[in-house]
Amino acid sequence: MSIIVSLIIYLIVLGLIYWLVNMLPLPAPFGLIIRILFVLLAVLACLSLLGVVKGSYLPIIRI
């Protein structure tokens, strides 16, 4: 259960950061690169929290 809660919290935080970065007036190539990096980071966070990829840099959030 704590894995699901951690995954939801990480996705909410990544979504807020993604939204804030999209509010910045960046040129088109930089904006596209940042969007791709955030999508890759979200996928990596999901896979590491589920245990598919070893990602020790993302701690499990205990509530």
C-alpha cells in the first residue's frame, strides 16, 4: 500500500513541476526537450518504485 501512495505522491510532484516549467516562456526546442525529459523521469520513477528498475535515488515515502 505504501508503494502506491509513494507513486501517487511522486507523480503529483512531477506533474506540478512539469506544469510550472511549462509556464516559463522557453523557446520551442528547449520546451520540447524539457517535456521529453519529464516524461522519461516520470516513467523511471514509476518503474523504480514498482521495483522493475533499481533506482535507489527515489526513497519510499512513509505516511
